[in-house]
Amino acid sequence: MTCLDPTLTLHDIPGFTRDACGKPRIGLDEPSLFAFGHLVRLTEQLILDLFGRGMLSGTTHTCLGQELCQLAVVRALNDPDDVVLSNHRNHGHFMSYSGHFLGLVSEIMGREAGVCGGYGGSQHIAYRHFHSNGVQAGMTAIGTGLALERRQRSSRALVAIMIGDGTLGEGLLYESMNLASIWRAPVLFVVENNGIAQTTATCETLGGSIEARGSAFGLRTWRLDDASPDFARKVDEIVATLRDGAGPGMLVIDTGRLGPHSKGDDLRPTEERQRIELRDPLAAMGRRLDEATRVDIEVRNRRFVQQIETEALASPPSCFATVPQHGFRAALPDRPELAQTAAASNVRTAINIALRRLLEATPEAILLGEDLHEPYGGAFKVTAGLSETFKGRVISTPISEAGITGAGIGLAMAGKRPIVEIMFADFVTLCMDQLYNHAVKFPGMFPDCAVPMILRTPCGGRRGYGPTHSQSMENLLVSVPGLTVLYGSHRHNVGQLLVDANTRWPNPTVFLEHKLLYSEAQSPGDYAVVRAHDSDQGAHLFPTLRGGSDVPDVVLVSYGGMLPVVERAADMLRRDEELSVQIVAPALLAPLPRRTLLDALLPHARIAVIEESHHEYGVGAELLAMLAEAGYRGSIVRVGMPAVPIAAARSLELAQLPDERRIVDKVLDLF
């Protein structure tokens, strides 16, 4: 946790002091609540005015009418380790948490003075323990992971997850509520219930009651109205109750949105808008103050916001010193005490030993997944024997792929080194929002945010498991910018790949494990490591191997579970066709070690790229495009599965997947 010196980085807020981390201290008296709520309103009115003057782009979602609703919970969070996770309608939360009015306005304007330098805009803000994101419910599972980490170290901190009533239609919310409940995580789900989504009334989209949803998961549940004179005091009491160990809770706040959903798109009936204006709790609070006090507050607030506008307009537009080409962080120093032996009885054992050593030597390591505990040890027994030895650090979870992925992100953001197991790679599609919109976005956008999480998952066919349990998913995963994809083979030191990914690679990573390799002996054979080019991120940690002839007639490039099949095809080519063959086997698929592979492949006249997945738009296609861009003039062929679902019947499945004979035939076509 990093506290900022408000005298160096933030304005003095008229009428308010700050704590040691720069968070505004907002009293429970009505003059204080009105003064800060009025500041929030003026700032958002300025933002809309700037839009109207053509000085902002993109979109923004104001909390006009909901200022007291937005500031009440945040003002009550007074532990420096408390977390606020917000959504697209986040300005009131952010200003109450940070007091960084200039940073907010400049951020939305895309100026250098923006709190995130203009990268995040209105919806995506990171500041100490405040994060917001524009995906509905996207932050809820992350919040449960952050809260689990705080509970495990006996912190009194809370995680407040702010959602709107429209988010109650999202499935991830319920996965997160269930996880928070079974983990007794210190989470407060705050539902800002303004009764409408963009243009659709909540009563038309929501079945049952909101409070009943919280109660169904065992959450302590409250419902308040932000127009009640004692609203903020009751919120303060709820936060104090949860901080004393009452477990997770849900607070439903009835409120009303005065402004449009975003900018000028307010299509509600006139009478509905008039009703909301009449209940406006901030205006009502102002009327309860004596006129002199109210006028003094409004005058000083307007003067402050005018100063913010002047400074934001004076800040230059955001620009990159150098346009970033990737979002990967550099590898960390070596951890030789966790070195793995190069050979093991089989790949399953190698991974199990690696997990055990990580749990023994790395206090931050934690495993999450379905049925990891004894006596089951996971669907493929990779975690066998670990749960009893490392109680509380090998956690069996509900069937909630998106939820546990999000929790892993939260744990990683809090300093843990989580390893999340997804039982079958086919189910990673359920995790894609968390990977694509959260895990890679945070470190890619915000320099102080790292997500060193590993998602392990078995993949591949040849076992007759059918269309949704046999797929090779790497083609989808490698297309996610900033996501590391590792797919070792039985020739790689797979345990070391996992150890290094956990201890030395500070980037979100998917670790693919082919089911058929679990029983294969882990042995390097005659393979040697290809020298990694210095420009290839991670290539020295996750090596490319090369085996066979030094002067080959053809080079076969393959990886993962396809490698044993390719080796048998290479033996047929040597024996039956008297060809010299070399095999190149990368473990790192993304970021692709381009220069390393180019150095290995460009000198050779014939190259075949062989993969188990659909070979269109995939790893092989990218590799061959890379060769073409480098001016390769030799002969190439790619071999993969047709773009159809994998059949369940073994006879049909074997006809679809590349085998030795098909590989040999394709290679011979090169001659």
C-alpha cells in the first residue's frame, strides 16, 4: 500500500482535511455531507459542460442525484487497506476515496494531469486501492479475491464492491456472492438501486427482491434510502458491523439518477424526471441548512471547481513518450533453490512436485480450483497429496470458472501468487471476460498494478471426451494482448516452466497441459535449448527446444501434446524416406519468441508446422506469417485439425486429428 503526500500531489479541498493517504475526511454532520456532495455535483456538471463544448471525447456516466449514495459507503471506509471497486458510474466513489478532483477531470479530458494519464478515461481508473471497470459485474469476483487475501492475514480491512441494479442480471455477481459467503470474506456488495438501466426499468428485468438475493447466499443484508436524514449514519454503522467480523454483506441503497445514463441520452418520461428531482436528497439536505451556511459552501465550492477547470484546461493532451508495443513486465531474478530436475517419471508427477515446492518455498503461492482436495486431488490428480499438507492454501472451490479466475486476479493484485486450476480447457471460455477485460488490462494500463496469476488447465483430445472436453484452446488464448500462453511438452522441464512462471514471471499466464502427456515420461531426449534472442520477452525462461539433424531436409515445428505424434512421424520419415529431420518445439506461444524462432528456422528450405488445434487463424498461421514478413523463400506446409467440432467416438476423433501418416504425407508434398 502506497500513501501519497496530499501536499505534493493533490489540491486542498475547501472545508476538508485528509488522512495520511490523502483520503478526504468527511464528517457525518449535514454541512460536511452537503459540502462534499455538492462538490461532486459541480464537478460532474463541469464534465457534462465540457462535453457540450466539444472538449471531451468518449463517454461518461455521472452520478447526479446519487452523490450521497456514492459517498456514504466510501467515507465510512477509514482503514488504509480498505478497497473500493467501482463500475462505469464511478466518479462519486473516486472523488470520495481520493479527493483528486483535478485528476478526475483531466483524466476524462485525456490530459497529462489525469490520474491515469488519460489512459483509463471516465470508466477505467486505478488509484491506490481504488479500481473501476466498465464491464458489468466484472470487478465482483476480483473483490472476493482481494477480500480473501485480507481475511487470511487477519486484516480488519473491507472490500466494497459497487454495482448498479442492472448488474443483478449478471451471472458472475452470483458466483462472487457465493464465493464471498463460503470464504467468509470481508466484502460489502453495494447495490445502488436507481430503478433503471440505460432505458429499461429494473422492474421489467428483475424477478424477485434484491435483498432476498443477498440473503439466499447467507449475506447480512440491509436496505436504506439515500433520502433518509440518517442515511449516512446508518451506512457508517453497517460498515463498522462488518469490520467487526460479521462476514460478507449486501447493502441495497434506493436512490435516483437525475442525469442521463451517459452524456445526453435521457429518454425517461418528463413526469419521471420531475419525480426524481423532487426527491433529490442533496438538494433536500441543502434546504435543511441555514441559508448563510449553504451559500458559503456553494460559493467556495464553485471557486474550487473553477480552479480545477482552469488547471485541467492548462494541462497538455496526454501522449506517449514511446508508444508501447506490449504489456509484459520483465522477468524477475532467478530462484535457483526451486530448480527442478530435467527428468521425472511422468509429466503429472513433475507438475505435482513443482506445486509442492512452490507451496513450501513461496508463502505467496496459493492454489484454487474444483475438487483439489484429498482424496480426489483434481480431475487428473495433479494436486494429489497437497491439500492436507497445505491447509488453507489449496482451496477447493464451487463450479465457478469465471468467479475463481476473478478471485485469482484479486489475490494476485494483493500480492499473492495464485495458481487457478480450470478442470478442462474447454471451460476457459467462461473465464474469458476476466482474462481479456481484467487480468491483462490492469497491468497493461496501470504501471503500479501487477497480476502475476497462473491459470492451469488440461486440454486436447485423443481420449474420446467429446466436443466440449477435448479442445485445444491456444488459438483463442494467444490472441489476447498481454496474456502469456505456455504449452510445454514431455521434452521440456515442465515443472521448471511452472516454477518460473510462478516465481519469476509477473504477468497473467495460461499454463496448458495436454491430457495425454500426464502419463508420458518427462525426459529431454536428444533435444537441446535454442539460444533465446534478447529481444524476445520470456524466451530465456520458457525455452524453445531443438532435436534431430543439424542439417535437415525438413524442419517440423510443433508443441505441447502434439509432439509425441510428430516424433513418431519424424521416425517414419527417417526410416522409410531416408530424410534428415529436425524438430523445433517452443513452450512459449505468447508472447511468441519471434527472433528466437526466426534464427532457428530461416536457414532451412522446408518447414512444416503441426498443431492439434484448428490451424486457421492460429499459432501456426502466425508463425508462418512471421516467416513471410522476414522474407522466407522456402517451402512451407501446415497441418492441423479441420475447423469442426471434435467427435466423441474414438474412431471419428482419430480421423479428425492429425496422425503420423497424415503428417508424413503432408511433408512429402514439400518434395
